[in-house]
Amino acid sequence: MNFLEKLRTASQKNKSLLCIGLDPDPRLMPSEVGIFEFNKAIIDATSDLVCAYKPNFAFYEALGSEGLDALRRTVIHIPDNIPVIGDAKRGDIGNTSKAYAKAIFADFNFDATTVNPYLGFDSIEPFIQYHDKGIFILCRTSNAGAVDFQALRCVEHDCPLFEIVALKAREWNVHGNIGLVVGATYPEELRLIRQNHPDIPLLIPGVGAQGGDLALTVRYGVDARGEKAIINSSRQIIYASREKDFAEAARRAASELREQINTCLPTKG
């Protein structure tokens, strides 16, 4: 089962477009709870509510070998029928990207990852060659500083840079395993990307703590079947409580957000 098949199966089984970002920060976690124990409790409480999980490498790398061990154990603990996206944002010259891809896909066994297209096709090709894995190319990210480069207008094509990234992604998608990262905080750009690329999977951060409009995110993000949108929320869910009831609070927050997403889905006629 490749990434998209796994994603579709999990989404349909759990009636969910919700992805939970597993971004553990010891400063925000309950005291005396380890990283893996924290993640395990969140996963056990929410695995029937999600279409995917998305650990961000930075939170684990910041904790050294202990953090990377927790990341490895977290991936193993997530049920096999739920895809796991390694949010690593890698992108480097060919040989280095080849090593990054091997680490993420062959060693850690992630189902998908995020990549940075700034160095061009040869920096992404090693990831694409893992045909059963998903590759999400940063296109229109949710942060405020995204405008510094992504919104720059390219004279040759008479469109912003992020649109060219999307066009390149379509060109490179010969194995059908490429998606785009498009932030919920830019709904008009999200609408444009979905309109021009109706079949591509979209990983959509920016709802919850970053303030993206959920109704617009769902309306503009899903494909014609109401699918292929992975709506990520991290802090809103995993830090719903900072006390001993954090897992129960995470479940309540995840369940509420899933239902809000489903309420916003277009009615199938």
C-alpha cells in the first residue's frame, strides 16, 4: 500500500481529514512526562480520529539522541494503518538529499516527508524515487515571512513564485507521489492552488494556533470528492491541557476539530 492509498484508507475509516502534529516541547508538556510517553498517550487517545500524524523533526533533534530515540519509538508506535509524515523540510544537493531520503524513508520508515524545492529538481529527485512514499513540496507556507520569497512575482511567467513551484511539482509528479504544503493562513492562494491542481494532495498547516480560517480551509483545500486535504493541527490539540489529563483533553480537542472539519465539507449530491 503506497502513501496515498494508506491516507485514503485511514481518512475513510476514521471519517477524518485531521492530521495531528506531534511536536513535543518540554516547556509546554506536563512535568515528569517523557517525550515518548507524551506522544504515546496522545496517539492512544486519538488514533481513531485522524487521517495522519506529523512529527516535526526539529522538536526531537533539539533534544539530541534522547529526542531521536523518542522519534523512532513514536513512529513504531503509530498504528500501521495510519500514515506518518516526517516534517523535515529537507532539500540539498543530490548526494546529500539521497542520504536524507534514505534516513527518513528507509531508516525511520516514515510514509511521507516535507521537502524544500529551493535547490531545484535534483535536490528532490532522491525523495521522489521512493515511489510508495509521499513527498510534500513547500509551496505557500503558513508563516508571515513566506511573503519574502514565495509571493515575489516572476516576470517571465507573470505569476508569483509559489505558483511556479506548484507547476514544477505537477511536472515532476511522474510517479503520482508528490503533494504540496499550502498554509491555511493564505486562503485565496489555497483556493488558487486547488483550482489549478485539482488532483494533488495538499498538506495544510495553519489552523488553530496560527489562526487560519477552518471553513475556508476545508472549502478551498479539498478536491472534488472532498478528499486529498490533510489539515494539520499541533498545539491546539496536544497542549489542550498541560496537566495529567493531557491525553483526554487532546482527544476532546481532536474530536471537536474533526467534527468541525466534517461539518464544513461540501454536501455530496
